Amino acid sequence: MSQRVDLAVLGSGPAGMAAAVAARRHGLSVALFDEQEGPGGQIYRGIESAEAGRTAILGPDYAAGRPLAAAFRASGATHHPRATVWRIGEDGLSWTSPDGGGEIEAGRVVVAGGAMERPFPVKGWTLPGVMTAGAAQILLKSAGRVADDAVFIGCGPLLALVATQYLKAGVRIRAILDTTQPRSGMAALGHLPAALAAPAALAKGIGMLARIAASQVKVFRRVEKVELLGEARLSAVRWRGPDGWHEIATERAFLHQGVIPNVNTTMAAGCRHVWDERQLSFRPETDDFGRTSLDWLLAAGDGAGIAGAKAAALSGALAGHAAAHDLGRLDAAGLETLARPLIRARRRELALRPFLDTLYRPAQAMRVPQDDDVVVCRCEEVLRGDVARAVAEGCPGPNQLKSFTRAGMGPCQGRLCGHTIVETIAALSGAEPEAVGYYRIRMPMKPVTVGDIVGPTILKEENHG
Amino acid sequence: MFRPLEKGPRRRVSVRVDGRSVEMEEDANLAAALLEAGFSPFRTTPVSGAPREPYCMMGVCFDCLAVVDDVPNRQTCLETVRAGMTVAMQEGAATVRDVEAAS
Ligand code: FES
């Protein structure tokens, strides 16, 4: 039998939790779905279970997730953990989980899909032993697991953050290869005045860099090309810097070059997306409240544009209040009163973004592979050369590329390669990413078994019969 | 190799990994526990048979797929360790395509 709620929330990171809490304040019935065991999302992963020592290493920004998770637990929202939502639409959604699944109707849906790490398509990035810095941090957050003697490669605050956390925990780091573009510091300076509106965040960044500088870790700057070498697994990293090629033996490498919105669900829902040239990513087009081009759908948090955990919680609350208003449970004046301070606080958080986005803008060569033998779609092992051939034969975009190469048709359904494919086609064809467009995401959004799909239907028929 | 930062007070349970018995922390993230146990690779690709291990740890890449309790295509980064679980390497994964074709 199909259930019904006023609001369904997808994702239990800061945005999802805040949306649920806000909507509950107005008496909306709320069901929240998330793939993880406990609330927190990626940023606060393992927040309810992390030991004190681990929390100390992860720092106060991580601990800030605790009260939010507690508020969510106390809110009265129904939490569906370990849930895979595989269909979303105007009439609600379908999910599956180890404890069963089903269908649920919802008056409004807030997608708080969060961020994912930008793909780092370089030679050898599919080798065992290579993972993202975010993955390394998740292993630290949720499992307290660390690996000695890894090489950290890339750019962006998260790479520095994980390195700092490793140093704090006394874990050896073999080397850091910094791919930050040499001129981006100058370009970012223009955005510094605006960024000064958020001095705490700036000071934190400087503190991390100072900690790394004071350590014994070797840092190689201006890295312009990276290759990960090995047969069955990673054995070495090779790179080109200003003084030529270098090589270092290692069994583990952590890659990172910033995060992008995880747009899979909003794309599947079919709301309008825009290409954000500063963040080099697609994001759903939203108003201050997270309303999208579809009246039943709101998007909140990093999934609607990268802005960080604090901004995510604020945007989640805005979406929760807006959903209450749009469902006739909060009047316009009430929404206005609640929203004003939230919007103001969120704008303060956003003030830092142009500076950070410009400073850590990943180099074109690291986003769009130049060599034909680099894998662009990990699932189907499609190479850059395959894409180049397809474009030369007139393939205009990612959806047509599927029939040329199977790119985006593996189990991840284009989640990981989407932005690489868009930018590679754009670079090869000379078209703008916005014009190239993104994969059309079909249902089921995640590979599910026939039983998952048929199961609830049969159940429904049985109930009716 | 990934190692634990702290000795957790958690109960350890037995999991069968590719036929051998491995002690793991109950309720730990399965992919993390498998990495620590030296399970490698997690799967091989259907296209070239290349070995793969977890890349994203957050449900995006599907490189952590393995056969869990006889069910193929389980994202081990989204599973937790339970007593008596069985895990096996996933070869080729024609099954991934089967699922896709069936849906
Ligand atoms: S490691 Fe990427 S989906 Fe599990």
C-alpha cells in the first residue's frame, strides 16, 4: 500500500537534516531517505558513532554536525537509513532497503544530494590503491582507518584538510603533489575583499597550510601532469613539474581536485540545470529557497551548488520552510520572517566561494585528459581516444555518446564520468558545456533487482486483493 | 594497507571473505573492513577484467562492488559488517548488465 507524506527528503547531510527539522516545525509529515546507516551525510559521516579521539582529529567543524543530528533525531521525521531511492517523480518516489522498501507519495520533495568529488581522469586512476582524498577522509571519519605513506595529489581545501588530519593523527605522508595552477592565486586576489566577510574560514585555510609547511612532508608544487603506474595495483606515481619528470614509489595515492554537485537525482527528476562556469559544473537552477523549475521539487545544499556545510544547513532550512509555505502550512509573512536571517547568513557563507573557486580552479589538463589512453568512463572503460573518435564522427553530446561508446551506461550510470564527458566533448568540439548538455538519467536511478521493482507492486496487489 | 587509528571497544564478529574466516568489527563499514583485511581486488571489470577497489567510498563509483551473501553488485561502501556475512570477489560482472537489461 502506498504511503503519503507532506515532504520527502533525499539525503541526510546538513541540508537534508535541516530541511526535515524546519518542515517538522510547521507540522509537516516528513520522511527522509539516505543510503547511510546513520544521519550526517558525507561531511558529518559517522557523527553519532565517532569515538572522542577521532572527533578531536577531525576538528570542531566536524563536531558541529552533532547538534544538527540530534535535532533531526528529535524532530519526529521518519528516517529511512540504508535506503536506495531508485525512482523519483511528481507522484513521489520508490525505494529499496535491506529492511524492505516501497513507494511513497509526497506533496514536495527536497533533494539534498550533496557533493561528490570531481573526477580526476589521469593515467592509471582506476588502479587499486588509488582512491579519492574524500574516500580517505570517509575511512577516517566512519571507520577510524588510515593508511601510511600515501601520496596526496591535487588541489582544493579538502586535500589540505585530509593531509592536516593525517598529520594530527601521526600518520606518515610520502608526498603532496600540488596541482594548483600557478596564476590562480593572482586571479583569486580580486575576490579577496568579498572573502574577508568570512574571516574564520579564511584563517582556517591558512592554518592548514601552515601545519603542512611546518611538517616534514615533501610538497611538490606546480605539478602539471600526473600518471599513476602499476600492473595489478598502484606501485608508483610519476609527475611533471617545472623541472621535469619525477617518480616516487607508493602503494597508495589520494586524488582530489574539488567537489561538484551530485546532480544525478535532480537530473533524473528533470528540473532545469545550468552550467556554472566558476564552479565548472552543472547545478539545478534554484531560487533563494531551493525551488527548482518543477513545482514539486526543491534542491538544497551542495547538490544545488557548492557552498559548504554551513550554507547547506541554511539552505536546507530555507527549503523546509518554503515547502511548508507552498503546501499552505505557513503564510507568506511567516516565511518572510523565518527566511530573512537565513538568507542573510547564507549570503555571508557564499561570499567566500568566488575566492576559493578561483584559487582552487582545477587545471583544464587535469579535468580533460589530453592523452588518448586515459580512461574517462571507469565503468565501461571508455578512453579519451574513443570520445575523440566519436566527436570526429559527429557525436554532439553525452547521450549520443552512449551509443557510440557505452560511456555512462555502466553501473554508476554516468554519476562519476558525467562532468568529464561533458567537458571532454566541449573541448573537442569547441561547443560550450551548457550546449553540450548532460546525460539524460533514466529510472531506475540506481541499479536495482527486478525483485526491488516488482516487490512493492506485488505487495500492493496482494493488499488490494 | 589501511590500519585502525584506535582500538575500538566494538564486538568483533566472523565474516567469510573468499572462503576464509576474518574477524571484523561489527557494524563497521564493510568496504573499510575489507580494505583492512587485505581483500583485493574487490571486483574485476566486465570489459577488460581489470582489478578494482573502492575509489569514492560514498556510493558514486561502483568500483567497490562485490558478492555479499551471494548477491552480486552490492556496493560494499554502503554495507555494514554483520556476523556470519559472506563476501566474495565479483568477477567480470556480467550480472551488472543483466540487472540493467532486466530493469
Ligand atoms: S567505493 Fe565508490 S561506490 Fe563504493
